Amino acid sequence: MSETLRRSTEAEVINRLVVRFAGDSGDGMQLTGDRFTSVSAAFGNDLSTLPDFPAEIRAPAGTINGVSSFQVHISDHDITTPGDEPNVLVAMNPAALRADLHRLEIGGTIIANEDAFDERNLEKVGYATNPLEDDSLANYRVIAVPMSSLTKEACAPLGVKPRDAERSKNFFALGLVSWMYSRPLEPTVEWLEAKFADKETVREANRAALLAGHSFGETTEAVGHRYEVNPAQMPPGEYTNVTGNTALAWGLVAAGQLAKLPVTLGSYPITPASDILHELSRHKNFGVRTVQAEDEIAAAGMALGAAFAGHLGVTTTSGPGVALKSETISLAVATELPMLIVDIQRGGPSTGLPTKTEAADLNIAMFGRHGEAPLPIVASYSPVHCFYAAIEAARIALIYRTPVILLSDGYLANGSEPWRVPDPAELPTIPVEFTTEHNHVNDDGSTEFWPFLRDPDTLARPWAIPGTPGLMHRIGGLEKADGTGNIDYTPENHEKMVQLRAAKISRIADDLAPTEIQGDPDAEICILGWGSTWAAIDSAVQRRRRAGEKVAWVHLMHLSPLPNDLGDILRRYRTVLVPELNSGQLTRIVRAEYLIDATAISKVAGLPFTAREIEHHIEEASR
Amino acid sequence: MSDTTVTLTTKKDWSSDQEVRWCPGCGDYGILQAVQQLMPELGVAPENTVFISGIGCSSRLPYYMNTYGMHSIHGRAPAIATGVAVARPDLDVWVITGDGDGLSIGGNHLIHALRRNVNLTILMFNNRIYGLTKGQYSPTSEVGKVSKSTPFGSVDTPFNPLAVALGAEASFVARTHDLDRQHMMETFRAAHDHRGAAFVEIYQNCNVFNDGQFNHVTKRTVRDEMMIDLVHGEPIRFGAERQRGVTMGSDGALRILEVADVGEDAILVHDATRPDPSLAFALARLNTDDVSPTPFGVFRQVERVEYASSVSAQVAAASEHKGPGDLATLLRSNGTWTVD
Ligand code: SF4
């Protein structure tokens, strides 16, 4: 047992706290973390979360593979990352300690469920002696609590069977941590009442465990000190806490509303994208139609069919699904129909690391089609930004009549952060007009509809939907003549069409706002980021600047077409560093595009960057 | 959307200005004629009609129809058509496919469109060969078929398209052939009028790569003895003198016998509306040996909930129950807190 601290009812104020809840996948750690997050959000802290769970639904109990964790960073100031190193590790069993101890800061606190540290569990993960008893944890503050037995005791008066009672031990842990960090219990009690309204035994057992954990903190010398994290100074307004996938789903609903078009989603279940399908299937009152297709290919086909019929057609997936949809996306390029492909990236290739994050689908998004088939790519950079990125991707698809790939990743998808709820009136409108009249006059004065007669500014073709009299037309994958859309295999026409399709995509850049340079524009080092690296880059750049170093930072939301001014901007810097959760995919693109000596900061570990990792590279580069 | 009062149309209104480009003598011409001739009789407008095809000779058909159309990807027409139908249940959606397109590369989409019972009229041109790619055996080619890719004969067991459709819970299943325009029109009409997924197999002659594949059944000289015309509510009899009939033995197997030998009462009466598809399945397999008489007409036609209308009903019910979607409410649905 560690040192015993003097108990104090006075809470000490700290600025920030990173807690990692870790246990067996059956221990309810995601739920515990989620509750701690909600309570902290409601309390007014800024926060960022990182769930980390195994790919197997039921990995063997007590093993390292079965460890499920949830890290939450709460703060009294603006933060963007789930924190590099936890200050507190809640370890519900030896496997959790073994898996996550290396992450904990030296001197950090370990709250362990002593009961789970029995010989069998220790042996399963290769501990020869009990780390709670030998001095291997001397560098940490260890609070060992018999959570399982205390939970059973607390539930005994309710008549709950010990086996069932034991399941509530995660609420004991939550109660204890809530006491230690001065989190109120009421919101969780209310939540329990709503969630288990008709499951009295579960509700009462969880409540008893929660209260027992809390009183254990209050009454036991062992726990000692109490801390408090004050609310963050956030701009006034109404806030909610969203994950990236929820925000993205809402963004799709919003895009439909802003364009005044019904949304049709074709999707096939795949981690980590399925939650978007789940969320959208709940919002049919917005006119949203969802089809769980027979496969990824059909899902894309349904989205394209819906687009042909005049809907905002969307398909959501992850990397392996993008590969399967490739042929349909090419058809969307050829037919010049609006369509949204959402890729929630995960570790690959193949099934890879389905529950871990990676951003290695930039290449397939950029190049993963046959023939010359350029398309726009939008990347979201934070859970909240997923909402706005979905609207932007839909806007480009609808205005330019093109398939658009929206890239998010597993980290954004499951991570959450507070969001000042926007007023729908502040959102951009997406003006979409269907063609209803003939658009071409023949020499003899008669009129016709030409499905490939382009808008001179955007080069978009008209969108005339079935049901419109007089505008019947056929489209397809065969090369067609510009203007009439009739099949045309002539060499000059094919070359012209290839160029027109490319020009249409590059013109999108003319419509984008000038690229914003954050930090010090006059620095010698520029960080070029995209996607979810935003949070870690943000912290790293802030830290280097506080240390007196000048750093510029450009974060891309449009990866295709790239902003018109990007080449000129990057050429100003001696060093361009590109942090990417891949082996340097954007780096290669900017090197080829602008002939600049950009350097990749690459990480492909299934995990997001820590701010420290990026900071380290900036430091190295400035030497 | 246009109003749907139907102006009278003629075959010309349904024909596009594109030059028809199949090989001279191809069975596809006859099918196109039947479709174009039928359309004015259906009481629908060209602008409310959509033809979606995959890839293959048959899949060029949409180009020749003056309707909305998409010549899409090999095998994917049922999926794309499902998207059209789900988005717009007000439209008449046709799927044009072939034996390679629909049963090989697109088999998965076909069975799922049938299972879901999406309101699609699916015409499968079965010529038992890959025509567009110049003569490889197809998933309906018979065992032993010598083709460019099977110089020593195919060793694959073929699909029976109607049996596949029935196995996929299709609510409408029929067969016709490219030499009988009236029969095609009647079959297509019934398929079109059916609410749900309607599957029609058309025996189609590819005179370039598989000429005469169906001669043993559809040639005028043998038709009487080799074609069994299924008529709902009537005994399943055929032959020049309607002297033969289909019976069911005590073992449940179907047999073709002389009516004179077994008596009229022993002959099965065709009931396309039987909820249980077993008999339709047995009829579909009657000619599995490829030499026995072959049934034509509507095998199965049952009522089943249509997919797109169920999807729309859920959308309508949600709007009624929760009111039309309000973005401001949605963005607050996770709970909110206020910072002053
Ligand atoms: S190859 Fe055969 S099926 Fe194709 S168009 Fe020619 S005859 Fe018809």
C-alpha cells in the first residue's frame, strides 16, 4: 500500500486532469468514461475524449487483448487533445494495469481494483508477483481498493445476487473518482433513473455502488486528497457534447435541409462508421431514408441511384468499403452526379486495426479509381468539425455535380468535445436548382435538352431529374459527347472530356477562402496538417511558441483540389513538416505538386499523435 | 414534379433517336420492339419511367428508350435501381440485365432486390453466353458448353434463373421468349402491373455466339410439343391437341403424362397466387435436363409488402409522430448546458 495522505475536505484546485479508465471489455469502462465526461461537460469544463477498445467483441476475459479503455481530458481552459499522459489510471484488473501503465505520467495515481489482482489474473498477463504489493509501482501513487467486494457488500441489502452485484463495480469506481475530483453525483443518478427506468435491480445496484464508491472516498484515509477542476472560460452560449460520428450524421441531415433535398443513405455496417447509419436511421422525420444494403457496392449504387432521382445520395464506410465502392464512384465521376462518400478511416490494409485510428486512406481517396477520375476530398479535423465538413462536402457535391469523399477517422468518430450549438440560420445555404426546361436551341429554332451542357462558371452539368417532362435523357459509364451526352468514342472528344472533368474539380479551388496561416506567419518552420492531427498540432505549436520559438501552421480541410495559394505559402518556409497518421501520403502529394522539400512526421501505430511527439519534431527541425 | 395525368403516347414517343446497334438478327431487337410497343398501353408517362441497366449486350436497351435511363456498371443495376425507387416511389423503374450481368457479377444485388421486393420490373435477357465480351460461357450455360474460355467444355453446373428468383422470395416470376412478341408484351405487362419486384426471364437468341440455343423449345416446328403455356386457373396442358399435362406424383415430383392415360382430374391446375412457392419451384425445374418441355408464362404472382413504400411509410410515420424535423432541436438532442 502506498503512503497514506492526510485527509482533507478542502479540494485543491488544479487546471487540468487526464483520467484513463481501463478494464476488461466486460467491465463497462466506455460507459464509466462516458458518464465522467458528461458530468464534467455539464460542470463547464472543456474536454476531449479518446475511447480505445478491442476489435473482438468478446476477447478472453482478463487478457491484454481484452482491455478496453476510455481516456478523458478535462480542463479549466481551452483544450483540443485527450491528453498525452494520464494523471490517473483506473485499473480494474491486472491486464488493464499491464496494458496502460506505460502511458501514466511518472508520479501519477493508480486506482486499482485490489480484488481482481488474484493469482489467476496476475498469471494471465505474466505478473510473477502482485505489483500492488511489490515495490514495482514505487514511482506512482497507488490506491488499492477492494472494489468488487465493497460493491457486493453495498448491494447485499438490495437482495442482488453477488454475481450480478459485482457487475456494478464500474459505478463504484466512478463514485470514487467523482469524489476525488469533486464531480457531482446527481446527474449520474438521474441518468441511471432514466436509463434503467424499468430495470429496478440494475438501477438500484448501480446507484448503491456509485454512492458506496463516493463514501469510500469521503471516509477512508487511504484516498486522501481531493481535487477540483474549475469550469473553463468558454464563450457564452448553449453547449452540447458530441462525438465526431454524431456530428457528421447531423451535418448530413443539416446539408439536406440547407439544400432543401431529402437525404438517402445507402450503407453497409462497418467499424468505425456504423454509428452514422444508426444515427441517421433515427431521423426519418427529416425525410432521411436509410437502406442497410446487401454490401458496400450496393450501398454506393443506392446512393448514386438516389442522386440520379434527385436526392442527396450518401454512402458511409471505412477503408475496405471505399475499395469496394471504387467502381461506382468512377461511374459517379463519369455521369457527373452529386454523391457523398464518407470514409471513417481505420488502420489498414485489409481488416487491419478496425477499432484503431489511422489516416492512410488519402491515397485511395485521391487516386483509387480507374481511368482519369479526379474528385474533391474534404477532411474533418475535430469531432465538432465533422458537422461542418459534412455540409461543405455536400455543398461541393451538389453545386459541382460530382462525387465527393469526406475523410474522418476512428479517433474523431468516437472522440467527443463540447460544441457551442450553432443557430441553424448561421449555416451556409446550398442553392440547388433542378433543370426543368430545354437548354439548347438547334439551328432550325427547335429546342432540346442537352444533359452535358455545362455551366460556364462551375462547369457543372444540368441536373434534370426523372419526373420532369421533356427532359428525358440517358446517362452512363460510356464516354459521352460534351453537350449532347450522346455516346462518343472519338479521340478528340475523350481527351476534351477528361480535361473538362479535371478542370471542373480544379475550379472548386477558386471558390475557397484564402488559406489561413496560424501561429507565426514569419516563422522559418511551417507545419502542414490535415485531419485529426489538428488537436496534437495545436497543442504542440502552442507549447513551442510559449517556449519562444516561431512556428507557422496551415491545416488543410480541402485536400482536393488543394488551395490555389498553398504552393506560394509553403515555398516561404525553410522547413515544412507534415504530421500524418500514415507513411507520408500528403507529403508525397505536396512534394510532387509544388516541388518543395516537405518532410513527413509519420505515425502508423493505430493511435493519434501526442502533442509531445510533434513538439519533439519541431524542436529537432529548429536546431 | 410533373402531374401524372397520362397523355396518350405512341410507340414513337417511347423511342429515342439513337441508332440501335445490336448484331443483325439478334434476339434483342424483338425484345426492344415488344417493350416499345407495350409502353403506350401501360398508361404511364415517359418522364415518369426510368430504365436502369448493367453491362452487356442487353444493357444497351435504355439508350433506345425515350425515358430517363442509366447504363450503369456490370451487375449493379438492381442496387442503383433500388436507390432510385427508394428515393422516388412515384416512378416506374425497369431493370434490364442479362444472364452474366444479373446472375454472375450481380447475383448478390439481384437476389436482395427480389428479397426486399423493391418495386422494379426486372427483365433478364438469358442467352446463355457472354456476347459483349465475344463468347465466353455464362452462369446459365449448360455443362459441357464449348466456348472461347471452355475449349474442352464447361464443367460448371448452371443456374436456373427462375429457381434462383423463387429461392430469393421473389413475388413475381415469369418466363417468355424473344420470338413471340404478344407473349412478351403480356408477360411484361403483368410484370409491370405487379407491385413489388417482378422477375422475367427472356429466352434470347444470340445468333453470333450461341445461335439456336433455344431452338429445341422455341422453334415454330417444335413449340407445340415443347412449350408449356402456364395460364392461371387452368389445367397445365400442352401439345398440338393439348393431349399432355403436368401431374404430381405421390412422391411430390412433377411428371409429364398423357391426359388420356391419367384423366383430366389428375392434371395440375396452375395457381400463380399460391403462397407456398414449392410448386412454382418444381415447375421452374421441370426442364432442368434441358430436353423436357419448358413452361412459359407467369409462375408466381403473390402480394407482398413493397419495399420503397414501407420506407416511405416509416418516413411519414416519423414526421407525423415527431413533427417535421427541426435542426435546432436535433442539435440539442444530446442534452445541453449553458455558459453565461
Ligand atoms: S453478341 Fe449476341 S447478344 Fe450481343 S448483340 Fe450480338 S447477337 Fe445479340
